[in-house]
Amino acid sequence: MVGQNLQREDPLYTCTVPIETLTGRLEEELVAFGASERAAREQAAILLADHYQCSADQIRQLMQQAAVVLVAPWCAPPTFD
């Protein structure tokens, strides 16, 4: 897995892709992270290709079911200025 060094002020998005059709395990999901919606989606596509050997068509189909969420505001500790 690719590590990222995001700064506290950077946005953080997750891209969650249902992969139960690939693994056969009920409700299994792949979660990828990125500093933008596009980066999170791109990271998910890379993981699908590299780890699950998905074709471009399979990736397109799976990404249609993907959900991208901004998570940094929820998980960042509060700041008191």
C-alpha cells in the first residue's frame, strides 16, 4: 500500500468501493485515501488493478458504485485559537 504524508490542514477523502463480487465475501469494501476526490478515486483504481488484477472495464463498473467522502474535518482534532 502506498503511504501518504498529509498535513493537518490538507483535505482527506476516502473512496469506498464494494468488492464482494471480486472476493466473494459479503459486504467487503476497499477503502482508498487521497487529498482530493479525484486522487482518492485514482488510488482506488490503482489498488483494484494492482491487488485484484481488475481490467479497465471491471474498474469502471466498480467505480460506478464507489462513494467518495471528505473525512478530514471529522477526524481532525479541534484547534483552539
